[in-house]
Amino acid sequence: MNLPTVLDLITDRETLARRHADQLREQITALTDELARLDSELADLATTRTTLRTLAADEFTTDDPTIASAPYQQILHVLGAAPHGMRAKGICLALGVEPSPKHVEGTRAKLKRMVNRQVLTEDEPGVFTLTQKRT
């Protein structure tokens, strides 16, 4: 073999290696971008999970998920002092909450949840009372 042939072989090998290195760099860039996207999604999911757990912990307990939070406790306190049932608007007024449609509907939703969990009864449509304890 002569020197020019060896140098041509080295040049060919160098060109091939450079192309392969460029392909690998492109793959690394694409994989790095995909990894960054997935890392961002994982971070968002972790934040969502943490937020939901925090909200759920504020709203529910294992003992009685309906009446654990302060708003539910306030509603139970008002109904406990009422000799007869009350409507959602009356409960809002008793709690010192503006009886706007938004607040009345929010209170009514809480009352309906407590009826579904048998904490309250709704013997007359829209009138809520505490469920009598069974002995």
C-alpha cells in the first residue's frame, strides 16, 4: 500500500464517522427535547396531585368526609340551633353570607351532599333538617 491510498482510506473513514456523529447529535437533541417535555409534564402532574391532596385533606377526613371542613361545620351548627328545618337562603343569612344566587346555590349543593350522606334530611323540598340519631 502506498501513502496516498492510506490517506484516502483515513479520509473516507473520517467522513463516515463524522456523518454518524452528526446523526447521533441529532438524535440526542431530539431525545433531550422529548425528555424536557416529559419532565415538564411530570412536574405538572406532581403539582396537580399535591394540590388535589391538599384540597381533599381540607375537605374530607376518613371519619366523616362530609362534615369535616369548616363550612360544613358552620352549616351543622346553624341547623342544630334551628327548631325546624331551614332553606339554603336562610342558612346563608344565619352565617352572615350575602344571599346572592351564587352563595345560595353553593350552600344548597353542600346541603344536598349532606343529605346524600345521610347527615341531613330534606323531608320537604328545599327545607333541610338534621338527621335524627338512631339509638
